Amino acid sequence: MLTLKRTQVDLNACTLRLEPGTTKNDDGRLVYLTPELVDLLRAQEERIQILEMRTGRAVPYLFPNLSGRHRGQRINDFRKAWALACREATLDLEGFDGPARDRRRAELDATAAKWRSRGS
């Protein structure tokens, strides 16, 4: 998903084109988008257009960095954000009680600390 370009999405036709060589079996595909996904991608397109106006340059990627020093460049990795979000939401703690919950929280804390220390 992170390598998708805006030219691959046709919101009017509600489709996403996967180019040959970019899929597991190297075949190209046409993916039909649900109305909910089309709405989300329209909102993303609006964010990108605002970014282009602010930076004065074209942004080819569907999921660029919207802020920070890499603004406008393709997002390369979301693992840090995912680990931190899981830690903050404590999603992985559901179903754990007592000592098992404490161990799991410590694991999530360690993962979040690892990603914070990498500075990426």
C-alpha cells in the first residue's frame, strides 16, 4: 500500500490498478473499491492536494508523509506508529488478566521504547 501512486486510483470508476510486477504473482489486477473506501481515499486526496499547495510541488504517492522533515515523500515504514498506537490503546491487553497482563504490558512498553529510540 505504501508504494501506491495516485495515478493508480480512479475514484470516479471506484477502482485501484495494481501494475504487473507489483503483486505476489507479478500479474496486474484491477481492484474494485467499496463506497466507504472511496470516501476515505477522497479525503486522502484532499490532504495531498493541500500538501501540494503548501509545498509548491507535485506529490505522486497516495500515502506521503503529511508533515515533518520528510513531508511529501513516500512513507517507508509504519511499524513505529503501529507499535506506539497499540501501546497507547492497549489493544493487545484485551483478554489478559493479572500477571499475564503485566507481562504483556511490559512487552508493549519495550517495543514502543525500541521504536522511540530508533528515532524513525
